Amino acid sequence: MSKEYDLVILGGGTGGYVAAIRAAQLGLTTAIVEKSKLGGTCLHSGCIPSKAMLKSAEVFRVTQQQADEFGVKTGEVSLDFSQVQKRKHKIVNQLHAGIEGLMKKGKIDVYHGTGRILGASIFSPMPGTISVEMDNGDENEILILKNLIIATGSKPRTLPGLVIDEIDVMTSDGALVMNALPSSMTIIGAGVIGIEWASMLNDFGVKVTVLDRLDQPLPTEDRDVAISMQKALEKRGVTFILGAEIHTESLQKTDSVTISYTVDGVEQSITSEKLLVSVGRSAVIDDIGLANTEIQVENGFIQTNQTYQTKDDHIYAIGDVIGGLQLAHVAEHEGIYAVEHIAGMKREPIDYNLVPRCVYSFPETAAVGLTEQQAVDKGYEVKIGKFPFQANGKALVNGHTDGFVKIITDQQTDDILGVHMMGAHVTDLISEAGLAMVLNAIPWEVSSMIHPHPTLSEAFGEAALAVEGLAIHV
């Protein structure tokens, strides 16, 4: 059977389903092809389930380690990991049902199956028609379209020579569905996902070691944040082995997992119950029919112009599949932009320098704009304001005073170049910094905003004052 649409979206993850909703709002007949569940990686094996588990880890840590400090007598505290998983599934299922409801509300057709792009054929003189191999075994559906958005997302990357079984040697996909916690875990990779898992597992009582070839964790973040994060996690018992050349071919599995590495010319090995590989994500582009198009792929990612069009200009690509900032909120806005471009609307290109990025460990980190080193490398003379949460009343009330707010400005113009935060709840604070940068605010304007007391947000106002050495509470 065949059906015609203004727009077909290949992939129903965050970018895909948000694009579909925007298209429906604009009156485009729209369909999504999804081989698994709507919501994609973010909802089912990424952002949402991992944050649900991080929240359980936080409650366990606070109850176990800090309740007495607040005058709360709890007695013996134990962890029911099966309930952690049940709560995670409940949240995911509720959100999944919500997305399905939004598809019905927008009259968006959803095809559950594997979609592949066809070349020019009897259906269309242009490539892009989608053949859907239906999950239910029905005859293939043929979707004839005017425009196509590829939003097939990404999957965990591994290292050459490491065989992932998702039981003993796992990615975050396997870690999220563990039935029981291991006694120890070695994590290869100290990026965002690796740090979140190190923090979570440590809170759950797992002995954690983080291995990375670089000399600092969170390599894309400001060095002050990265070093402070390492110290905070080490203080809680996480071991870091950095600057390590990892010998993947040395992997041995028995009742435990052993892997060798070299630091400063000395070869050593580490044994743990499980091994988690967290070394980034690669685009899902295999077996989707790209060979039937003019679409270009470089370094494993689909290439687009600034309006997200590929070499076949009626075929767009968004989200993790095009690389860049592999973040759910970025995919959403790329999807909206692509749909509005299809609809003939004019708007400014997305400024990726204004995209907030967050790490949901404990403590959290959040940032927008340039790091200090990036600003210097671009030739800016920088002025910096920094304010510690140790001097913030709400942080003291909350019992979490690790961290700071750091504002980097251009000494010549006073423009804010970047804002970096580390501390409890900073992922909820970074939007004010992002808005300040969108509106081209200077530190004086930020500090002129009367921040309510006592709140963590006061630290942002104080950091703005600190740019000129005028902070009140330090």
C-alpha cells in the first residue's frame, strides 16, 4: 500500500516527534516511521531513565549520609534496586503514553517498523520515498513524500577490540537495565555519561574506577569545572586513572572483568565485577538507504547546510545523526527549524554557542558559551567573576555547598562569553545565564536584577558583581 504526505520523519525520538508536532501545527500532513518506541534514546535509554535513577541515588545518599545532619533519625537505610527500576519504568511509560497522545492530537500517522529510503522510482522521480517494513509482519507500506527529515539518532560507541555483551561489558544501554548492582565497576570514559554513571553508582554503594586517555574529566567543559568535579568525586570515593592508554585486547572475563592500561610508560591492570564503556555515540545511518541518495556522510555523520538540508534538498537531517551537540534539546530545535524552513518560514540560524549543556551528577555542572581556554584561544582578553556556593545562604540551608558560578567576559566590551556552574541544582539555574547571553546582557545588567533571597540564583548575581570585584558576600 502507498500513502502520500507533505512530510515523513524517519525516527520518532525527541527531534523527530517534536518536528512532527510542529509540522502538524503548520498544517502539513505528517507521518513518523519508528522501529522501536516513540521517544527514542532520550526517553527509553538515555536522558529520562538515567535521571530517574540519579534521583533515586540522590535520595539514598542524602538519607544514608546526611539525614542526621538535618536532625532526621532514619535508623538503618537499605536500597531496593528493583524499586529503583520500577520507578524508572513508571516515569518512562507515563511520558511515552503522553507522546502517543500528542501524535493522536496532531493527527500524525505513526508507522511502527523499519524505514528505508528508496531511490528514484515509479513512486517519485526524486529519491526519498520510504519503504516501511512493518513490525507486525504486514505488507510493506510505501510513503510518498514531498519532504523527508532523517532523525534516526545515535547509539553507544565502543572501542576497537572490545566486545559488548551488555552483561559483563556494557554500554549505558545495558547498565540501565541491570537487575542488580555490581560490587564494583570500571568505567572507560570520563565524559558526560561516564561522570553521571560514576556519581550514580558511587551513591548506590558501588566501588567505581574511571579510566580515560585524557588528563581531565569532562574534556569539553571549563577546566575549573572539570578539576573541581574530579576532586568532588574523589572525595566521595571514586578513583580516577587519567592519561591512560587502554589495552582493549587484554580484556579477560571470568567471574570478573580485567583490563590492562599504561600510564607514564607503566603497564597495570584493574579488575572489577563489571565494565562500562562510555566513549561517545555514533550516528544510526546503516541500512536506511542512504546509498539511494546524494547525501554525503563524513566521519560517520550526515552532512547538512545551516537549514539542515542534505545534498538532496528535500531531504533534511537533524539531531545526533548530524553530529555536533548531541543533546535532546538541540535535536528538538533543529527539528523545529527544519520544519519551519520546509513551510517557507524565515528565521535566524541556531547559535550553538547559546545552547546550555548539563551534567546531572552530584554535584551537577551546567554551562553555556565559551570556556575560559576557548575564549583565550579566540583572542579575547577576559575578565572573570567567580562566586562560591559556600557563601550562599540557600546552599548552606540545603547542605550542599560544593561548587561555584563562573562568568567569563570580554574585557573590551563587557559581553558575557561564557557561564560555568558546578553545584547542586545548577542545571536548573543555567537557563538564566543562557537568556542573559541571548539578550546580550552584560554583567552589570545581570547584577541589577534583584535575585530573591535566599535562593541559589543569588550566586549568579554575585558572580556578575565579582567580574568587577564588587561581590558582596565574599
